[in-house]
Amino acid sequence: MCLCFVESAFLQSIRIRKTRPHFFIDRRERPKRPLNVGNGINNARRYIVKYVEDAFLRCNAAGMVRRLCFSAADRLSWCGPNAVHTTLLPLFFMRGMKSSLNHLFLVVDILIGLSLLILVSNADLGLSRLVVEAGNQWPGRLHEPWKLLYHLAPVPAFVLAGGALVALAGSYFRRRWRRFRRQAIFILLLLALGPGLIVNVILKDHLGRPRPQEIIEFGGQHDFVQFWQPGADAKNSSFPSGHAAIAFFTMAPWFVYRREKPTLARAFLIGGLGFGCLIGLTRILQGAHFISDILWAGGLVYLFGELLSWLLLRPRVPHTPSKN
């Protein structure tokens, strides 16, 4: 009888232990969960973002600004109508631009590093002293093919822009050409605003850096100045090179095809950089530019092309219907 009572009490305790809530179980009997720091950080981030967003939306004006910004982003195809809507607006924009910003800052670092190398080695004057001949004669003005290259420098750019103009006009008459409209607008704007406005109007007409043939050392009347220093000759200055800039513009299809056709895009990039360097060498041999003028002509065209591609060539996010 005693054994039966003990056995029944033992079985009853087992049933109670199985049925009582989890928080009554002894700590030693609880299963050990692995420590996951990432989940805790993500949960904290979601809580903070949600709290700040709620505070942000309490003001009607702030909520209106937020809705207008997301509406503008939808129209520019930066996000779909059902894209991320539980994060803050600055986080939304920075999320898509992270890789582009890294690429942009890499190009800026390369330009600054090469400029410092030119400054330390005095390559501007050194290269000009190397190519000038006796009597301050510049070989690029006397011999071929340098004179021919000087006249042919803008031809490929105008051919490329002409093709883009034809594609843009045809996109309003032929439905199959509509998918080329943004690419055509990008190429035309890059030519007009890059080599056109920034290089030849804003910089060349206001910095006033003397050309190599215009400085005292090579028979001119002006002192040598670095590319960031203002000079005496305000119009048509040496920095940056207009011919080199329009030659570097031929790499514009790199921005258009680098996501869809990377092999073709790299071919345009290498060809554009090579053609720009060739025209830059021509202008150095003609005594019209320093090597830093050529470097920043290509760098400015590339940087402006990168910035313009953010606005016009960002990939579209496919629209997915809502599940409400």
C-alpha cells in the first residue's frame, strides 16, 4: 500500500510538472538558448527607428514632407510604392547610395593622390620642359599627327551626342525606342553640363591659369601658378583642358551599360580614357596645357557623370501589387 501511494504521488508530480507554466520550471531545467547579439541589436534598432518615426509623424507638416518625398521618390523610380516604409527618410536614401558613394570617394581619392604626386614632383613644369624644343617651339604645333588630333578631338563626342539626339527624338515616335530615352537624355546632359558648362564656362573662364606657352620660362608674360590658384588671364585659362574633357566624354556609355552589359561598358571606359589621354598628350605637346589640366578634365567629367547617373540611370524597382 505504501508503495502504491508513493508511486501515485510520483506520477502526480510528473503530471503537474508537465502541465504547469514555463515560468514555474526550475532554472536548471530550462533549455539554454544561444546568445544572439545580432537579433538584440536589430530589435533595438527597429524600436528606436519606430519611436523616432512616430515622433516625426506627430507633426502634420513633417508627415506631409515625408509623404511628398516618398511620392517624389516613387515618380523618379527610386523605390516602388510598396518599398520600405518603416524606416526614416535619410536611412532610405543612404541605403541605396552606399556603393555609389564608395565608388565616388574612391575616384576623388585617386584624383587627390595623383594631384599631390604632380605637386611634389613638379611634373607640370618638368613635363613641359621635357617636350619643348629650342627657341620655345612646341612639337605639337609643327608635326603630325598632333595637328590632326587637335582638330579631330571633338568629332567622336559629337557623333555620340548625335546618336543620342536621334534616339531621343525617335522615342517620341516609336514605342520600341522609349526604353532608350533616359540613356539619351543622360548622354546629352553630360555633354552639355560636363565639358560644356562646368569645364569651359565656369572653370576656364574664371580661374585664369596661364598656359605653358604663356609663362615667362617659355617666352610668355605670366608667372606659373598651380591649378588651384587664380591667375592673371581670366578668359580661356589653362585649367582644365576643354579638348581633353570632350575627349574623355566618349566614355559616357560606360555609365549607361555598366550594369546590363559590363563587357561593353568596360570597352567604352578604356576607349574613352585612352582617347582622352591621347588628346591630353597632344595638348601638352602643343604647349597649351599642363598634365594637371588633363588629369582634372577627365576627373571632372567622370565625377559629374557619376552624379548624373544617380538621377537618370538608377535601376527601376519592379512594382509588386499590395496584399491588403
